Amino acid sequence: MLQMSVADFVARGTDLARVRRLRGTSAEYERAVWKKMAGLGWLGILVPERYGGLGLGLAEMAIVARGLARALVPEPLTATAVLAATALSGAENEALKREQLPRLAAGDVLPALAWQERAAELDPAAIETRAMPFEGGFKLNGVKRFVAGAAQADAFLVSARTTGGVVLLWLPRDAAGAQLDLEPLADGRSFGTLRLDDALVPRSGVAASGGAALEALGRAFDHGCAIAGAELAGVMERALEMSLDYLRTRVQFGRPIGSFQALQHRAVDLHIHKELASAVLEEAVAALDRGPAAPARAAAASRIKARCADAAARITREAIQFHGAIGFTDEFDAGLYLKRALVLTAWLGAASWHRRRYARLSSGVRT
Amino acid sequence: MNPSSARPDYNAMSDEDFRREVRAFFEREYPPYLRYILHRARWHDMKEWWRKLYERGWIAPNWPRERGGMALDAGKMVIYLEEMERHGVARPPDQGITQVGPLIMRFGTAAQQEHYLPRTLSGEYIWCQGYSEPNAGSDLAGLQTAAVLEGEYFVVNGQKIWTSLADDATHIYLLARTGKGTKKQQGISFLLVDLKTPGITLHPIRNLAGHEEFCQVFFDDVRVPRANLVGELDDGWTVAKALLGFERLSIGSPRRPQYALNRLEAVARAKGLLDDPGFLDRFIALKLDIEDGAALYGRFVEQVKRGEPLGQDVSMLKVWTMETWQRLTDLLIEAGAEQGVVAGVHDVAGVEADFLNPFYYARPATIYGGSSEIQRNILAKTVLKLPG
């Protein structure tokens, strides 16, 4: 049902020409398409019903993300409807949640989560951004990096450290003292760098603090990893389909190249990796939807991200090789999938990082 | 012995109750020194266990109740196999139960069923498989062993090879060429042969582990009664092919590699190898390869439990599980360093470890039951629909 509506949306509402048109632009995605996605309920999948969402789980979100990723849909589903939505849903500030979550689900406000500060530092508690108490609110100083979905974000959920611990703050994009720069990514999208220079947040903008803030950030990160994995699954599926079509139809030496055993066996190995990724994704997402404690949640998320990243990397690289010279052209679509896989692999932690986190959690190894 | 009327209907039990009962029986009755043995179990190792299973009516989980089996449905069968693997229960020389018995039930005459099935169940008849030949391995249909009909007897000449546990067996089931056809799969017949028949000689073959688990079997004017033909003359390929599906699921179970992984983890911990980031990266990648393979296995198990037939895609499970198992035993050898190439069981800082036997045991896994290359050919053609 959900799968079909995603497929229908992809068939009618988006195509790779739009993806090509938007890549490298500062717009990155289209608000009109975002509103359509909201109309289908997708932005509110993870938002509780009492805040205007559907109150569904990651299983449903994974179906949507996977289907949209097959078409490389550039709207920031994972960044906003998973990372930001999960963080805000886990916040303590009822007034803020009642105000912003329904708008997020409706596509009227598009927040991004600004939590990370250094490359390869993925502990949500590793925060150097300072929040100084000031006239009933906070004054923010620091730099947030690698913010996905930032291009047209209306607001940021910013993590910061106070003398009393960690806080999560709602910061409108146009707040004084906040400046956003965009870094161009391989896939034509961008990471935002948010520079905070005495940016002011009123007390009403404190979403969560202390343990609740860290828990909300940790859950958002893990759920983001899981749905980034679902996106990688969609990317690898489509890339492998393209490769198999080519193997069946491209004729050299008087035969379809897919009749050569050397290529057949490589294609089979890619298929096995794709099936493994899909099996892990479904099993671990179901486990996440049962609401496990933080260590089990982290282990499940890392399992997904590690497997999906490796499988997608392998499949999209082989897609270029299978296609030969045409695969190396910008005109041919295989490259779009390779580049999307590159970004999704690096974002929210590479496979090797996730494997090490899994080792810590499953074998009690210090790494 | 073995009255079918007294036997419970296991399929009516809840999965949990059934699992508990199987587990308790294995834990209570299975000889501890035979747990997780690192070679094919021999008849002299296993005959006591066979007798216990037989007396309980559990030797043939796949057979119907009226034949003395447990008549387990697919879901219960998976549980039975999972519990065997969980406890490290070895497969006895059970080809009569898993292979030829079901074929006789399906294709055999009433007389064959009456004669062979009870004796197979009780362990009086122990079977081995006569399929492969020196020039017919992966290309099994290229087999040349000839069975020429003379009156009421087939006269069999030729040789079979890689016949597992032939020297434990009393009987062999055989594919032999009885005619010519337009395709090489035609003209093959399926015969049941008593290994005491004059003209049969066995030569054990020593494998890399030093064990004599398989044999060469020579047939020199061996006279086999015509009544021992199963199925139609020249149609033995159909008979042999009927046994697929479930076997490829159980062969792809992650339990054996999981056991090997636990050994590797214990050794690595004892030697402090998990503190070495290079080793740790490889170890954890393998651990995830096994756990993720278990997720894939779980999908096929669910399919079986829903009563859906397994497709050709189950081949991927065998490729992945067996190749992962091998890579794991490769790392185990490496973890052993100099000790890794010394035969026998070692004491590694209080952990018992055998390095070489697991390595040897995993080697043929990508060869038997259809090599990895054959499985990949199957997947390429039937699942990926790549051109031939």
C-alpha cells in the first residue's frame, strides 16, 4: 500500500531530469514537492498523532525512504522528517512541540538538526558550542558542521553545552548571529556549516536539556542511520537493476555481455549483497520499532548503516565498471547513483565506524 | 517398537513447547563428547544415538507417521534442525532418512517400500550415495557408469567417487546409464544396490584432514535385480532431482559458522587480539557477515513456515554461509599464529582451541552440494535472468 503510493509518486512527481536540474544549486530541493510529500503524510510518519503526525514507525519510514531513494528524490526526508522530527519529538518543551511538530508534518516548517561539529566525531555529546545564559535565554557561540538538508531549512535544532549540561535549542534560520554556508557535495546537494556568533535563543526555544536532550539526540542519530540505510538500499537496488538491464542487452563479441560467466558471477555477488542488506534492514528496523534500550538501539542502527553502506558502495562502483566508458559519463545515470551512495555512506558515520561501534556494543571491546 | 499410534502429533504443539521438548531431549540424551565434532560422524560413533532416536520415534523427522516418522511440518522441521545445530548434534549417516527413503516413498513400488523403509528406519540398512564419478562432478549428467539389462538383472560396470561414508554403509543408491537419449539427462536410471553384492570394491580416500570420510566405489559386472529399479527405466534423473529445497536451506544455516565465530572470539579474547585494531576490524566484519547472513536465513525460514516453496534464490544462502564460514576459519588459523598450524587441541590462556580441524572441515563446504560456482550459475540464470 505505502510502497505503491511511493512508487506512484516517483513515477509521476519526480524524475532524474529534475535531480540533474537541482544539483549544484543553492535551492537543492523544491518546497512544492516537499508539500506534496507532506500531503501524503510522509513527513509526519515519525511524529506522534497528538502533534499532528501519523505516529507510525521506522518500518513505514524505511519504505518511503527506500522508494524515494530509487529515484534519487532530493527532498531532505531523512534530515528533516527523521533526524529533526525524532529529536524534536523526544524534546521536553510541550509548547514548542505543539507549535512546531504539526507544522513540520504539514511541510510548513523545515527544520534541520545541527549537532555535529567535527568530521568523524559522531558522539552527540561531543559538543563545544557554548550556550551562555543571557537575559532569560541563551547566547550561542560555536560552529556546527555537515548539516544535511540545510539549504532551505527554516530553522535548526542546535545542540550546545551550558554550565549545567547539554541543551537542544530551536534556532530560526534568520536569527541574528547565525550564519549558514553551504559546502557542495559529490551528489549535487550540500552540507550546511552553521556559524553561531552570539546568536540569541529565548527560553521558549529550549527544546530539551540534560539527559533528555542527549537521549533525544542519540535516538535521532540512530534513527537517522537506519533510514539513511533504507535510502542506500533504494540506491543499490536501482543501480543493480540498471546494471542487469545492461548486461542483458549490451552485445559484444556477438553475444550479450551478461552471458559471460565472469560478469555473471560478479552480478550474483552484488545481488547477494543487496539481499543481505535488505534482510538486515528489515530485521533491524523491526527491532528498532520495538523500542529497545539505547545500547541495543545503537547496535541495530550500526548494523544497518554498516551493511547498507558497504553493499551500496560495492554495487554502485561495479555499476560504472559494468557499463564501461558510458558509465563514466556525466550524461549516464549510473554516476548519479554512485555519487548519492558516496554521500550517504560518509554521512552519519562510515561503515568502518559503525562496525567498531557494533564491536563495542556486542563484544564489549574498547575501541 | 515404534508404534505410530502412541506418537503425539507434534505439529499440534506450540512452537515453544516443541522446541523445549526437543532441546531437553538433546541435552539429556546426546553424548557430550560428540557435540560439535569437526568431521563427518561415523556409524560407530552414532549408532547408540541412532538407537535412542529410533526408540523415541525421532530418527525420521521428515517421514510420515505411518512410516514411523515425526511428520513435522516445515516450521517444526526448522525448529528440530535449529535445535540440533544449537546443541552441536552431529548428523548420523542419515542419507537413508533424508534422501533415499523419501524417494522410495515417492517413486518406489509397494514391495520396495515394505522392504527398505522399516530397515532404513531401524538402522539395519545404512545408505550411501552413488552419484559423482571421476568425470562427472559438477556436470553430474555426464555420468558413465553403465547398467545393462540382461533378463531380470542389471549388470553394472563403472566407478563412483566421493561417496561419503561408503565403508559405513550397507547399501548404495546409484545413478547409472541404462540408455541413450537426446539429452544427457535422459537414459539414466536410479538403482538400489546391496554393497555385499559380488563385484563391488571400496577404496577409501584420505581427505586433507587425514580422515577417510569418502570412498571410491568400483562396480565390476555387478548383478542388480531388476526389482531394485526405482521409478521408470531411463528416468532416474527425475527421481534424483526431486530432492531439493529443504536441503539447501539447512545447508545454508548460520549455526556452524556461528559456533566457529564463538570459538574465534574466545581465542581472540584470550590472546588479547581484540585490542589490535587491525584484527578487530576483520573480526567484527566477519561477525556481522554471519549475523547478517542469519537475517537472510531467517527470511527463507519464514517463507518455509508460511508454507511457500523455496525458489532457486535459496542458493545464495549456501554461497554466503559457506564462504563466510571459510573466511572465519582462515582468520582462526591466523589467530593461532605458529600454534595455528600445529595439529591438535591447544590450551590458549585457558581456552581450548583446535585451529586446523575447523579449517579443514570448512574447505569442502563450497564444493559439496553444488559448488559455489554452480550455485552462482544457477542464480545468474534463474534469479537474475542473465542470458545463457
